[in-house]
Amino acid sequence: MSPHEKLVQKRFSNAARGYEEAASIQTGIAADLLGRITLPAADGVVVDIGCGTGSLITQVKELRRDITAIGLDLAPGMLQHAARHKNITLIEADAARLPFLPDSIDLAVSSSTYQWVTDLPGAFCEVARALKPNGHFVAALFGRETLCEFFTSLAAAKRLQGKQLASLRRLPSEGDVRQALHAAGFVHAGAHAEIHTAVFKDVLSLLRWVKAIGANALAQDVFLGSHALKEAEIIYRRHYASNEGLQATFEVIWIEAVKG
């Protein structure tokens, strides 16, 4: 397991207890994803990759009780919370190394997970390998424009200090996702982005929310500093504030693909 994967595992395990309360944006995305899937025939196998606390795969199972429902997640803390759900199988494993035989899955779903994978083409190849012919892959992940207001403001604050913002691991773009699906050999593969917005009281509230859902794994090597954050808040409010607070963009990239 790479250092990045270990960090993601640790942060999401630590965030598991309060995740569902904090992750209203992710919950809404998962609900939308549920409405986009076509369930397989009786006795089909459905896998939720990055199942978190198990809510999505449990809802899938409730729609079709005769399917085999499997939730997979890298974070043991998340799986401990998912274990309260019945009639689903839980596996601790990495999205980049799926523990399934070739041609063994009818439907793979995933919500708010693949933005954390460093090798997106390789991870999608794993999905294609595990899917049966004509198996479906339906997923949603956060894209590169996510929290662009915050990072733009922070970079500007750093420049005022005569410094540069340390390089962050960038989230994938819509183009990156399309290329990864093509490299994995999917047919009828579609990827399109939607912009969602949320409002936070201030920058500190935003950072607390990011930590509460475990998403601070993105900035593992970045030292922000209190002065830079204060300057960033001033710039953020100057350019992105509304009457309700600070606007934050979330780019959601939707995937619908079929294995040939």
C-alpha cells in the first residue's frame, strides 16, 4: 500500500463515526446515483466500490433482494459502521486492486471514491476485468474544479507572502476520466460533469468540514499557516462571498459505461 493510500485509509477510518452527519453533499450524490442504475437479473452480483458506511449498497439491496450485494472499502473504520446493515457482504480492499475473479460482477457502482485513486486508468481496468461482458459501471466522483474558490484564494494569499502554494495532488478532470475509461476498454462509455455549490460560514468552517469527512488527505504535504489562511479568507470574501456566506464549488463527474 502506498503512503497516499495509507493516509486515505487512516483519515477516512477516523472520520467514519461522524461521516453520515457531515457528508450531506456526498449523500445527495449517492441518492442521484441510485436513480441512474439498472439492476441486473435475479442472482446478479452488485459491488459498491468505496462503500463507506454502507448506505448506498444497502439501498441497492432493498431494491432487489435476490441480488448479491457487496460493499468494498479501504478504510476499516468505515466498514465497522457499515456492518450494522444486514444482508450485505463487506470486504476491506483497495479500489485499485479489486479482489474479484474476471467476469464475476454484473454491476459496479461507486460514489465519491475514485477522486482518491492515483492510477485512474489502472483502477478502471480493474473494474472492466471484474465485470461480466455487458456488465455496467455507474459512478460519480469529484472533479478538478472542486473547491476551486478556496485553492485560488489560498494561492493568491501565498503570492502576497512572496511564496507559492505547495503542489497539491490534483483531482481528475472530465477529460482525465474519459481517457481512463477509454484506456480500460469500456464501450458506450460516457462521462459528464455537473457543478454543485455549497455555502460555508467562513474558511475555518470549510476546513473543519473537509476534515470531518476525511477529505483532508488531499493536502497531506501542505502547511497552510494561520497568516496565509487569514489572507485567503479576505480574498475569498472579496471574490466569492454571498449574503449566505462563502460559496464553494463541487464538480461532480458522472460515469456510465458498459464492458464490451
